[in-house]
Amino acid sequence: MAPQRTSPSPAGQKMTIPISRPHLDQREERYLLEALRSTWISSTGPFVERFEEDLAAYLGLPHAVSTTNGTAALHLALATLGIGPGDEVLIPNLTFAATGNAVYMTGARPVLVDSRPGHWNLDPDSLAGAITPRCKALIVVHLLGHACPMEPILAIARRHGLLVVEDCAEALGCTDQGRRVGGFGHIGAFSFFANKVMTTGEGGACVTSDPALFERLQDLRAHGMARGRQYWHQFVGFNYRMTNLSAALGVAQLEKLDHMLQKRREVRRLYDRLLGSLPGIRINFEAPGQTIDWLYPLFLDQEALGLSRDQALASLREAGIDARPMFYPLHLMPPFAEAPRANGLGNSTRWGLSGLLLPLYPDMEPAQVEYVAGQVAALAAGA
């Protein structure tokens, strides 16, 4: 989902509206130039340490370890927890494929769990029925910036001795019971790709409250090199280190994150007002935890509308709107077709095959939101 530029159009003509666009200004430019002029441009430099400290402080946690991207963060988290061949890891069936790919990267197998009937996030009841003797860990995904209800999930994990990783790729800043996500499980993993709520270009991070896990995360991230003994490798590790240039972007973005989240809320509220009464379209969801606004999801009653999700997508794209489909349920795609699963996956299948993601970003103008909403309303009226 690489961001694109928005082309202004005269009134009444087609706009070109990207799915996402990062909010960048002179602050990012100033910090990037500072990093460049220091000549510290790779994985060592003052901005890396500063970014990790600032991120941990924002989340209310003691430790953060930056990474090259969000998938690396997930893989690093699982490897740090000792997940490997012969293990099974419970994951939602409805998530971006990186969640499952990270499990396969360890040699373990994902076990697919259904969504809740009233929401696309993982269903605790289905989770309880999916646990096998080989299950060692659980990845909770706070999908689209909506927090999962962590209390019942953690209770199940404690009862069965499961390690918990939180996939917060789309959820930086959202909370459950007053706590920011990422700190409920053993390790939280974040993504800072260009379309996320804040960006380092490419980048990610792992966060934890456990000092032993923090040290293990750091060592595995840097080739398994021994502390205080340069070029002595105590175990096989990875090169998942963030550059000082990326971290400079991250420091700037964190300093204005609350402002960017507020601008996203304003865009979402305008969408809610414009789309809230359209027949055959659902936009309002029971939210167990609090949300942040990543992209704008809506779900089509395709039978009532006589319009498929893919037809709707094609029409919106023809109108210059870079809408995207909801993530496909994992079990329908070749890499996950043979993955074990719990009972039925009907809820996640329904959400995945009927959902659209509309553009949403901090600098999105009211006229652009109105244009997108008008095109959606025309689809509903035409159907």
C-alpha cells in the first residue's frame, strides 16, 4: 500500500485519492539532515536509541527494540520466545498475511482462529476451542486499529500456559481498559510502514516489560553477537536493525503522534456522518476496546445490494479512489490452506470477503472525504 500523491481536481471532476499518505513536514527534514550530517546513517547512531526510548515512554513500557520492519518484529518476537519446529501458534484467520508468515519463518505452524460474530477481531470463544497440545503461543492482532478485549484472551492464555505476542502493526496508540496495546502480552510488535499511523519509511519495533526478553531481543536482532566481545557470535541471530535515518523519521513522527491521531479521528467522524445511514452498508461496530483510526472499514450486504465487493472496488477505483479489499481470510490462500483450524471460520470469512477499506490519513481534506463518501453513496443508490 505505498502512498501516492493526491491530484487536485476542479469541482465536479474526478479526484485521485490515495489509500494513505504520511504526514511529513519540516521536522522530519530537520532530523534527517541532522542524521545525514552526523554520518551515522546505518544501524548505529543517536536517533536509534532516542527513538526506542521515546516509543517505550509513549507506550508506558520500560523497553523497546527497533527493527527493520513489522514482519521482522513479529519474527523476532517469536524467535525470542523460543518458538520453533513442532510448535503451533494460534493466530486470527482474518489478518494480514505477515502474521502467519512470521510463524512459518520459525518453522512452527499457525492454527487459525475465527473472528467474533459482531466484530472482525479474534473470538475468545473460538480461541479456547482451538488449543492443541502443541500450541505454545498466541498472536493477538489488533486489526485495523481496534483493540482486542485482552482480559478474556489473557485468562485463556494463562490457563493453558500460552506465550502471548501482540501484533499492533495497525494499532499504535489504541487502548484497552486504559492501557495502550503492546504491553499486555510478553512482547508487542509494531510496524512503521508508510501507510501506518506513524512511519519510519520501513521499520518496526518490539516492546516488552521483561528485562530478560529485552536482552534476548537485542542480541537476536544483531546477529547473536556477544555483549562486550565484538564479532563473537553466541547463537544464530538476524540482521533486523533499524537505521539511524529511519529512527530520525520515527523521532519526528512520535513527537506529533497525538496530533496525527486527532486528525485521523476527525476524518473518521466525517465518514461516519456521511455514510451512517446508507442501506446495505455497515460501518458501526461493537468495539470491545478503544480504537484508533487507521483506514476506514465498511462492509457490504452484497446480496441486498446486488453488488459484489469486487464490483464496488472496481467502481471506486474508476472514480480515482484507491480503495482496498479487506484482508482475505488466511485459510482461502495457498500458503495457509492446510493450516489447522478451529471448528468453523464463518465469521472471519464473511468479514474478509465483504469488507472494503477506504482512504484515511491525517491530511485528508473534507472535500476528499465527501467525494469518497459520495461515490460510495452512488454505489448503494445504483445497486
